[in-house]
Amino acid sequence: MAVTTQRAVYAGLLSDLKGISGVHDDFIFMTPVPLFVQADKTVIQLIPGVPNITTEDVGLGLVEEDFKIAVWTQVWLDQTGHSTQKMTNSTYGVMALMNTVRQLMIQSTANGTATVQVRWISGSVPQETADAPGWIYYEDTYRVGYEITWS
């Protein structure tokens, strides 16, 4: 683990996420706003954070940065409980995918670029959004640390 850049850390995190089975790489992306097409059933969104430099002097610095990962899934309200099962099913539901993402991210080194391994900060409950009817998401917050140089 050596001096790196924010871009390299996020490229490493994205590479780690693309190792998840069951979600096509085209539906795992880094953007502050989710992008949906009709073919999507599940989307994993990496949301970059704002770097917090913990060293004030010129030279080598440790940056700690909080970032978010949102797992989106289509859930249409129905009368037979299929939407509830899609969210909670321990084998096929979105909670199973969220658990896989959490297990993958905790202690990740962002493909070898992080100085301080990824730590889970907080999670969420299913959220609906008016901007994307029929979609819900779970959003977790993580923290990663990496070294930079500046003058």
C-alpha cells in the first residue's frame, strides 16, 4: 500500500464490486445519480464522497473518505406478496445481494490501493424514491483511507 490517488481508489472499489455474481457488470457503476433502463432488475451504484485530509502539512497525507453504495431493485406492489419476497428472500432477495456487497466491502483494500481498509459505517432500510417509481434501494455508508502527496 503506497501513495495513490482518489481515482485509483474508486477504480479499485468498482473492480471489487464487479466481482459480485448475479449482477451484470453493465449494471454496476459509479455515479451520483442512478441510471435505469428497462432491462435492469438490480443496479449497484457506487457514490463517491468528499475527501477529508487528516494531515495539514505539506508532504504525505492520509485521506479518509466516506462513500456510499446503493443497491437498487424493481419492486412492483402486488396482491400476492411477491414484492415483499423479492426484498426479504434470503436466497434471491435484494437483502441477500446487500449482504454480499457488505461482506465484499468490509476489509476490502480497494484492489490494493487503500492504506486503511474499508470499514462499514452505517446501513439503511428500504427507501422509495419519487424520481424512479417502482424502484427501491438500500444504501450503506463506508469509510476508506489512502495516502496522497501534495505540495
